[in-house]
Amino acid sequence: MAQKAFTGTSTGTIRIVQSPRPARSVMRLLLRRPGRLTIALLAFAFKEIPLWFLPVVTAEIIDLVATGGEVSTVLVWFGIAAVLLLQNYPNHILYTRNFMTVVRDTGADLRNALAARLQSLSIGYHTRVSSSIVQTKVVRDVENIELMLQQVTHPLLSATMVLIGAIAMTAIAVPEFLPVYALAVPIALGLRWALGRRSRARNEVFRREVEGFAARVGEMASLIPVTRAHGLEQTAVSRVSAGADGVRRAGLHLDMLNGHVASISWVTMQLLGLGCLVLAAVFALTGILPITPGEVVLLSTYFTLLTQGLTQLLMLIPVGARGMESMRSISEVLQEPDLEQNEGKVTVGRVKGHLQLEHVSHRYDGSDRDAVHDVSLDIEPGETVAFVGSSGSGKSTMLNLVLGFVRPTSGRILLDGDDMQGLDLRSVRRFVSVVPQESVLFEGTIRENIAYGLPDATDQRLRAALRDANAAEFVDALPDDWNTVVGERGARLSGGQRQRLAIARALVRDPRILLLDEATSALDPESEELVKDALNRLMRGRTTLVVAHRLSTIRQADRIVVLEHGQIVEQGPHDELLGLGGRYAHLHATQSGLPR
């Protein structure tokens, strides 16, 4: 049930953020929690009463002093003011708890929606977009939206409350002065419109520079072993430095614009406030309006509060623009159309492992030829088929087609007689395991890595997987055995150890289809023998597709398929292909150092 609730929440958030107007998206996200939002707004309205009512108290006391009023009346006004001030504390706490809960929940919704969307996007999207940029969107952009809501909402509501209170009290005390207030709002809106457009453009440039810089930093981190091995430290630093300089320049341009916004807003609103004070004084002195000294203070104070609120709002244009730009950045992911479409398709509950490729071709975007062209294969359940060929012959594309990471441009792939285009691939992959060339481990314990996605896996089942993967001996020798933390990407383990853990992770899932992508090519001879022995146990009774450069590792395959330029040029068992004296025999002779 929890999973369904999460999925529903993410889907709703995705639909909201897909709106082309980011401000509307933000409002709709906040309105998903109407109860808490209503309580927050009511609490805010009550806590802000002193801000617009205290000028009334001040005006009354000044007039009492000017006319020789009673001390008891002054004390009554003091009591009223004290009560209004004291109620601010509980209502402010009530507002903060409810509104910040809405803000934090909205941030969590956005992060969950991004995570759900990223899991739905095709592998092609993830190969195009740097993981560092994705991380920036999930972390920095959502944080910018939370900061915008925190910093803009309070002054916006406060200015609104002051405007309403000022207009109401002025309408009661000196209604003839109301037109003067009308000057402030259109001037503020005009400034907001003029400065907001430039702020949006500068924020977009700055955001693009930050994303590009994040991508360069991520690239530098991943290439450190290569960089250090070739003495290219200064080259790597220079590349990052160029990105940092781009961020610096874009940030400085944005800062200068923000400085203009702040100064223009402050000067304009202060001039309006000063003008209001002078105008009220002139009206009182000339008798144009019957205004008392207290009312002069009242009008001046209200206008000052109003202009201060508008100034604060105008100064928050940069924060708001940054938040809106971050919402657009998030929308880029949530509106990305390159999805792996699974909704509404047939859910697979059982897999035998019979694969049929019927005239399958695939061409990557931007390429002028097919990576795989007109391939037809019939792979029986439990059969081991190895794909060999030179680099770029289409071997890895074959595995990606079977896994559903890429779809056939033409032709079709059948699983147990059903076209995979009509199947929910998420359910199919529960019966598939992949052992890549570089095993991927996450920061966690060995046990957590093996049982990834299987919270109900028993210790006996996990131990059996470790034994069959030839991993139990080295795991037991570790200080904390399978509770040992492997480090980021398994950095604390050797390549052979990481690969055997990847095999254990595959074994514990008991897959019906197994994909091995150069699973032993990066290992030393001793580790390779241990891994090959573990792989032989893993492959037993399962449909297995193998990609290998080392032909010695696939001699026992039931069938070897030789690919060149995406097409099958030969297929058959090892001995049969050697006897043909064709492309496979040539590759074998080359690797074995035999005369050709």
C-alpha cells in the first residue's frame, strides 16, 4: 500500500510541475495540502494584527496627549496593544509549524517525483545527461524552491496584510487620503515587471553554468585514476577552472543585477514614503483636509509600512527568480518525453527464457547506419549463446535490446512467444540478472549489496549465494564478514572480489535469463578462474547471453554468434566454427598467437 501511495503522490506531482508556468506549478503544489495551508494563513493573519493596528494606537495616544485626554484611556490603549503583541508568539509558532511542514513536504514531493521520473526515463536519456547535472536538479534546485517559499512568502503575506489593514483603517479615519496609496502598488508592479524579466534571463544563464560546472566536476572525479596515471593533473584542473570561471562571470552578472534591483527598489519606495509624510503635513497645515497630528503620524506610518513591505518584496525578486528558474529546471526532467513506456502493458508473472529475435534492427539517434541490422535468432530456454566480434559490431546493443534498454527500430523480440513491446519490462526484469564488466556496488555492507531489492531474503539464501559465487571465503576473512562496508562503488575490494559479489547478487535472485557483459575481461588470471567457476554455476539451467572479447571464456557455449557491422556472419559451436575457417577462426588464431 505504501508503494502505491508513493507512486500516486509522485504521479500527481509530475502532472502539476508539467505546467508551462512555474509560478502556477508552485501554487498548485502548495494547495495539495489545503488544511495546513489554511491554518497557516489564519495564524499569519492574527499574528500580523499588531503591524497594522499599532499605528492606530500610536495616533490615538498622540491625539490624547495633544488634547489633554485621560491617563486611564492611555492605559486602555496600552492594554489592547499588549494583548495584540503577546498573541503574536503562539500564532507565529502555529504558522511556522504548518507552513514549513507544507514547504518541506513539497520539497520531499519534488525529490520523490524526480526520483520516480528518473527511474522511468529511458537508458538513452541517462547516457545523454550527466549524472552530476541530475544530482544538481534533485539537490540544489529543490533547495532553491524551498528557500524561495521560505523567504518570499512571509514578506508577501505581510505586505498584503499591511495593505489591507492600512486601506481599511485609512478608509475609516481619512478616506480622502486613499488615492495616495494607489500610487505605490502600480509603481511597485512596474518595477517588478521591468526587473523580473532581466532577472529571469540572468538566472537561467547562471543555472546552465552551474549545471555545466557540476558535470565537469563529476567527470574529473570519475577520471582521477586516468588523470593521475598519465600525469594530467593540470589539464584536469584547467578544465574545472574554465567551468568555475563561467560560474563566476555568470554569478557576478547576476549579483550586479540584484544590486540594481535592491537600490532602485529602496530609493523609489523611500521617496514615496517621504512624499506621503510631506503631503499629509501640507494637508494638515493648510486645512485642505481636517487631519489631526495623530492622523498625520497614522498616515505616514501606514505608508512607510506599505513601502517597506513592497521594498522587501522587490528585493526578493532575485530569490523568486532563482526559485522559478529551479522549477523550470525540474520541469525539464518531469516533462522529458523519452520514457520507457510500461504503464498499461502486460505484467509478466513467469518466465521460461525462450527468446526469439525476428529481423531485428536498431539504429541510434544521429547515426547513419544500423548498430544491429536484420538479426534473427531463436534461443531456447537454458541455452548459452555467446556474441563475439570486433569493437562496434553490435554485441552490447544485442544485450541492451534483450534487456529492453533500447527498442528495435524494426523487427520484434519475443519472450516465451510474447512480443516484448507489449510487456511491462519492469516485471520481465525481475527474472533477469546482469553481470557487467565493472560490477556496480553502492556504499553499504556486503550483505546489503547482495540483498539489494530483496528485503525478505534469508541469511541461508544469501550464504548459499556467496558460496556458489566463490565469495564466502574472502567475505568470512574480513573483519566484520558480510557486515563489512565496501566503500563507494566497492572501492575497498579488489576487482575479482567485486565481481564475485555481483555474481552472488545475481544468484540470490535465481534469474531465468542471465546477461554477462565482459564479466571476466578486467581480471587477473587467478581471479578470472574463480569468477569463471562461479559463472558456470550461475549459468546452469538458465538462458544465458554472453558478450566476450576473450574467446577462451566462451568455448563451452552452446552457440557462438559472430557479429560484424551489426549483422550475423557466422554461428555455431566452438569446434564447428573453427572447422569453417571463417571469421571466428581468424579471431581465435589472432588471440591464440597462431599462424593465420
